[in-house]
Amino acid sequence: MSPEESEKFPKSARLRKRPEFLQLSRTGRKIHSAHFVIVSGKNDCGETRVGITVSGKVGNSVVRNRIKRSLREFFRRHRRELGAGLDFLVIARKSASKISSSYIAEEMSQSLIDYRSQRN
């Protein structure tokens, strides 16, 4: 069983190169939550993209990869709701290592709802 077309997460939906991360972090708008900093900005490609940064200070590789998987899954499922032409950079804080995947999704959802209300 393959996921529906709207739930796929292709490479074109990700920030992959360092200059993309740097440009967004310089020019984007920051949203602070308890466990994450979300930087958002417009892009020229017309597709919503996400980049994830989880440093070694957050935890060991098992912890970092769990956080990244949870964040990717959230964006895979909610990418269409965020609108087109936006880039998001999610930076995990050290405290993110102690929260569950369901709480990650809840916090991201609340943060992005706040972002959309500020944007309109």
C-alpha cells in the first residue's frame, strides 16, 4: 500500500542544502515554542518545504533520529494545510529529548496555528 499522493514526502518538500537553511534563518520569521524554534519564510518554488535541525546537544543519535522522524511525519501529514510557497526550519531545543512523539505533533500543531493566525 502506497500513501495517497497528498501524503507523500518527496525530496522536493525538504530543505536539503546548507545555503537554503542559512537564507531562511537570516530572513525568516521566528516562532518560539517550549521545545522548538520554528523559522518560516516564503520561497520561490511554490511548494511547502521543511528543514529539521537537531544538534548533538539534544541527545544521542537514537533521540535525535526519533525527534526528526516525528517532525517529518507531522509535516508529511499536514503539509497541504500549511499553504503553498512556504519554507519551515524546525530547530529542536535540548528539552525536546524528553517529550513523546504525540506531544511533538501537538506542540507543532499549536505553534503553526498561532503562525497562521499571525500571518492573516
